[in-house]
Amino acid sequence: MKTMDNQSLESRTNFRAIASYRTKDGRKIIENRLYRSGELAQLTIEDLHFVHSIGLSHVIDFRSVNEIEAKPNPIIKNTKYVNIQAIGGSMNQEEMMKGIKQLLEADHSEGFLENVNRNFIRDTTSKQAFRQFIDIAVEADGSPFLWHCTAGKDRTGFAAAILLVILGVPVEQIFEDYLQSNNNRIEENKKILEIISMMLPNNDEFEYIKEAMSVKKSYLQAAFDEAEHCYGSIENYLEEGLGVTADIRSILQQLYLEQV
């Protein structure tokens, strides 16, 4: 990432570069190509100066219409904005609270975000969304692009994971990147949880909300397991579920990996 207070930006927005990861065949992701983030509405003027300096070609927004209306993105000059609704509903904090409370009442609270990740694999809307994400990665043609949702951890995290699988990054590194959101969301989650604690006197509800605001290996693993269940492997999901051909994989590797 270019010079700035990276730690401050990451801790506030979960905005970060995906760079320098090694693939299984020893190649490396090129610097200043791939960026992921949470919502962009809270970017400061200084943050926006930095984002403009990156030269983003595309911003992919996985949020729902309601999420976007509540917190619209700032204008980023010379950047193509694309909204791709990744799931059939909102994933903002209010909707998440409603969903978890309903699950608690039905005594089915375990596995809320595991199920969200399973739906990334089997839901038609999600499959169309993540295929479009891959198409835009090709369209960007090696120029820097960014994808984000609200917290930058679930929809954004899954998108990052499948792109890293396509690029040939080892699964251990993919999970490490996924779990980095826990470190980057500490400051923001603390603020939100302070508000929620006053709204939810029920400690069980609060604990489930707290858990849903984090990422766990089991969340992404649920998606990988569902891909294996439905398609035989995550690789087959990419090919059969999303239509990622060998040619598309080769193009993306040429665009975003240093060539040896």
C-alpha cells in the first residue's frame, strides 16, 4: 500500500491491499492491484486523497440497496462504480440483529454466519454476483480495483478467497487474509458494541451479535465445505458454479501475478 497511516485506515475501515502473497508455484501478487474494504462512507478527506492516488479503475460494492441508501459511497474520480448485490438481503447491523434474534427465538442461533457462507455457494443471486466480480477483475485488465461491503469481512472476504484460489494462493494464506478482518475491525466493532449493549439487555443476544461481527475460520470453511458437498471441491465450484474456465484463470494470473 502507498505511504500513509496504513494502520489507522485499516483499523477504521478494514481497507487494505492484497499484495505480495506467494502462489503455490512461487509467483507473487503484484503490488497496488487488489484492494478490499468495508464501507467507504467513513473515509476522511485524507483517506480520499490516498484512495484517489491509487488510481482505482473500479469499485465493486456488494451491499444491498438499503445499505447503500443509508451510507452512500463518496465519489472517487475516474473510477467505475458497480453495485453487485451479493445476497438476497441486507447484511447491515440492524438486519443482522433482527436475523439473530429470530434465530434465537427459534433456538437455531448456532451457525448464523456459517449458513451465510454456505449460501454464497448455493444461492443463485450469490453465484451471479461472484461471477460478475470475476468478470470485473478481468475487465480491470491489471489496473487497481477495489471491492467492499459494509464491514468488509463476509461478502468481501468470500470474494477475496475465491480470487485468491483462482490465482493459486495456498489455502493457509487465504484463511490468514480472511481472519485479518478481526484485527482491522477492533476499533469500529468496539464503538458499535457499546451502542448495542445498551439496546440489548439479553446477554445471549449480545454475545451472538458480538460473534457475528467477527470472522472465524469456521465461517469461510463452511463455504469451502459446501462447495465440496455441492460440486466436489472449491475448484469445481469455480468452474461449474461460476463458469471460471481455464482461460479466465490464466488471464487473471497473467494480470495480477508477477511473471517468472
